[in-house]
Amino acid sequence: MKHDPHVIRELLAHAARTTHPSTASDVQALEGHDAADTNRHVHLLMRKGLIEGKPAPAPDGPHIIHGLTGEGRRFLRAISSEKVKEKIRSVSETVGDKMSFEIMMEIAKAFLMDGL
């Protein structure tokens, strides 16, 4: 699965606004992504400790989102920065489909360390 920074940002923002349990299907404006793809992104974010919730039995199932973890809030703040968005876009153009979530996290962490 190709990790889409826009989808990740939207899901994290949704989780940050969540005041009651919700699912990825509650997230609006994920154009070009079906429910299974969106749910796989939620699964990834839960596995990485950025979203709190109840995972579904399958990665593409309807996971229940309870909110963001502290790490999730820091990551969302970093990837919402225009500098970080541009760096992720630049690296993504260079590495193409090999762009991993871990690379996105490392870019965000590097900018957080610089005091953003």
C-alpha cells in the first residue's frame, strides 16, 4: 500500500477532533480512496501508536477511533507545517512508491527536533 500523506493528515486531524468513538468512514474528503484503503491507513496509524482506538480483526476492517496519542498530536503538528509538507512532497517525488511511513515520520521528527 502506498502511504498517502494527505490521507494520513486527514485521519490524524479527524482523530484529534474526535469526542466520541468514530470510524474512518466518518472522515470526509478522502477523494480517490476507498473504505478499505482508508481503514488500512488507520490500522497503520494505530500500529505506530499515533491513534488510540479499537482495531478491527482485519487491517482493512472498520477500526474504531477514540482519539490521538501524545505522539500522534506531535506528529500531526509537524506534518501540518508547510516546511514539512514540502519536504515530504520533495522526498516522495525522489523515491516514488518507495516512500514509506517511516520516512515521513523521520522527516517530521527531524523538523520537530529543530524546534518547529
